Amino acid sequence: MTGEGKRRICLTVAYDGTRYNGWQYQPNGRTIEGEINGALCALAGEDIGVSGASRTDAGVHARCNYAVFDTKMRMPADKFAYALNQRLPEDIRVQKAGEVAMGWHPRKCRSIKTYEYRIVNREFPDPLDRLYAHFTYLQLDVQKMQEAARFLVGEHDFKSFCSIHTEAESTVRTVTGLSVGQRESVITVRISGTGFLYNMVRIIVGTLLEVGCGKYPPQRVKEILEACDRKESGPTAPARGLTLVSYRFLEDVPEVCACLKSLDG
Amino acid sequence: MTGEGKRRICLTVAYDGTRYNGWQYQPNGRTIEGEINGALCALAGEDIGVSGASRTDAGVHARCNYAVFDTKMRMPADKFAYALNQRLPEDIRVQKAGEVAMGWHPRKCRSIKTYEYRIVNREFPDPLDRLYAHFTYLQLDVQKMQEAARFLVGEHDFKSFCSIHTEAESTVRTVTGLSVGQRESVITVRISGTGFLYNMVRIIVGTLLEVGCGKYPPQRVKEILEACDRKESGPTAPARGLTLVSYRFLEDVPEVCACLKSLDG
């Protein structure tokens, strides 16, 4: 990948995950990575594969994910955004493109990722939010969800909040922020951290939902955390409510264009 | 329709208009009215047709539209919401159902309707808003749009802002409120009035877009209004950005359940 005359381009990508089997390429499934690779190959006339920052699950959305690829194409870096968007389906849109140092990769860079999980909480679903929010008619107590959320902030072993299918060596992670807010009938759980385990955000939300509807008292979340056992926590909340909304790098990005800092937050 | 033992039920309906040829029934097109009639017939086992309040155009969305129908079915009025939602596609949802007086019809009742038109104004489209907002990369001057909007508030002859295909006898209407706001890259035009002409909101927005991108000065809107000529105003803005967000009755609704007042605003 460090071939003669190549340079590395970093894309900022937003997508509606509804129709996709997640980010990661699958030979027989429609994925975000697969669509971007297809658009790149059509543009370059050669096989190019991107490497993504966050491998979002099937059905999860993103306002700000990153992908890098190496190419000999000489077009101005920012023009890749226009050229790829002409070739991508309308539920995937490159937001920015810029050149980065050849060795640079978003996954090697310390970062804070922020996810938002939206819950429509009223008697009947909102048809205008059916693709981007989870619906429940069970009346949720936001104050109790906020109380429960406080136990999860900081560095903890999140084994109870991780799919048993994880391949992670350590299940210790740092949640830098976790808030639960309400605006009219939409409850938004916003969670930030330096890294998340497989399904961690959705299991946290699934557990907060159990607290919100009164099945668990808020302090139960502390016990679940200490149990280090996936069987103790709530179900994995549905993917459609989840969006990766911000991805902020904590280090200077070498030779990176301003774009990488301008979209998050 | 005033048959023995019948009563009148009023539904509050929300829908994503993307897949539909508008509200009004068409024998060969998919419409909101057609879907609700289909669900009602499946429920009642007989032909029942609803009569709607606002006949929204193809592609236009609603958070709060009304429809009434007469039936001999004896189920508690509020249960019609559950029963119909089980039979409707997920992009149409009854929000409330209640019994009203037999002669009552939402179109015969003085009301204030409010529409919101959302515009995504940035370099590239937001894939998560592609169904519910119009996109333009032309940088819009919100202050100029606000200046132009002021000329349209009040009672005026809106002939310049009405499709030539109108069947209205008079083109005089009252706009009770018209605001243009911005939050991050989303500009929202919010317009309220006692009644609107065919395509009036979308032509107003199309004209404000011409002002926003600098093609017309704000005061041009006053001249357009005075010209009473559709050829003077801007293009009809695309349907996808438009949502009927509130529908408020100005008179007491006889025997109507509280629902009719609780959803708007």
C-alpha cells in the first residue's frame, strides 16, 4: 500500500444505514464499505478498497465516519467528494475528502466518538421518525434513566455491556460522557468515549430502557456493571435508533485537511 | 351519511408522504386516503370512505392531518387508532381517534394550519434528511429571506403564489405567521394561516429560495405579490421538504374528544 507515487485520501462519510448490512464489506451483502469501494472502482478504473474508522452494525446510521484509501489518481483531494457522490446511492454521501500522510489511519489515532440513540416515547409511532428512532409506548422515566446513566461514566470493565461475540482482548473502556435528554416525545441518549465494545452502546441503551420503564431501579446498573456478565444487562436496543454523530481526533492529524475537524460536534 | 345508529369518528393522522401520490383518493394511485379507506374496510367488513381535512400534495408529509368517517361499529372511539394502525403501512399512523358530532367536519371549522419547510443548506446532502428536506448547496442568506417573508404576512391576494391549476374562486388568503429560522445547516420556513391555495406554501418557499441565493432582492417579493401573476414568483419548491405540522381549530369542536387539541403546536 506504500507504492510509488501513491497518496492517501481520507473521506468523511454520512449514511442512512437502513438498507445496509453494516459498514464492513461482505461478499454477498449490501454494505457501506462495499458501496464506497464500488464507486471508487468505477471512478478509478481499478480495484481500490477503503479502510474504515468505525465498523457500524447493520441498520446503524452515521453523520461522521471516516475511511481512507490509497491511490495514484492525481485529482485534487477535495474533488473526490463530488466524484464519489455522483456514483453513490443517495443514502450514502461523502461530506469531505482530504489528503493525509501515507501512514495515517483513523483507527490508529486517539479519538472521542459520540453516538446518539433516539427513542420516540408516546402512544403511537411517528411515521416521520420510523427509520431513525426506536419506538416504545411504555412511559419512560427520564430522570431515572439519567440517574442510572451516571454509574456508567468513567473507566470501567464493560463486560456486562458487550456482546458475547466480541473478539476484544480487554473489555475495559472509558465513557467520557453519557446524557439522557428529552424534547417533546423524543428521548435522546448521547454517549461519548474513546472506544466502544461490540454492541456496547445498544446494550447500554437497552439497559437504560429497562430502568426507564421501571423494570430495574437505577442503582441496579451499578450491580450489572460489577457483575461483568452479559446475562445481567438488558437486551440490545434495535439498530435503527443509533447514529454515530461525531468522531473527533485527539491528536493532530498529519497533513490532514481542515475537513477532519470541521464536521463533528 | 346520517343513517340510523351511525356516529362520526375523527382521526388524527401522521404520515410520511414519500411513497404516496398525495392525500386524495385515486383509483390507480397509492394515496393516504386510499390506504386509510382500505384499512377501514378491512376492519369494518364494509365500504367506508374517510373525508380529509387537508388534501396534501404528492410527497408532502403530515404530523397532524384530520379525517372523519361515519360508522355503525360500536367499538370505543379511541380503539379505532389501535385497530387501524394494525392494518396500515408503517409510514401512516393514526395518532388519535375520537367521536365528534354527526354534522361536524374539519374543513367546515375555522382553523389555523401550520406548515414547515426544511432546507438542508451545505456543500453535500445529508443522507439522513434526504426524505424530509430539500437540499441546496447554494449559500442562502437567511436574513434576506426573513426580510422578504415579512411582506407576505397578513391578508393579501396570493394569486402570484398559487398554481395556475387552482379551482379557488378567490385567491385572497391570510398568512398569520411566516418565519425563517436556521439551526446548523438546516433552514426552516414555518408558515401559518387560515387557509392556503394550491401549491401556495411551496411557491412561497421557492420564491424565498430565490431571495436567499441572491437572485431576487427581498423587496421584489412585495412587487411579486402586487403583480397577481404566477409568472412573477419563483418555482414551486420540491414536495419532500414540506410537512403539515399543526392544525388547530379556532372554534369549540362539538363533542370532540380532547385529542383534537392535544397534538398540534
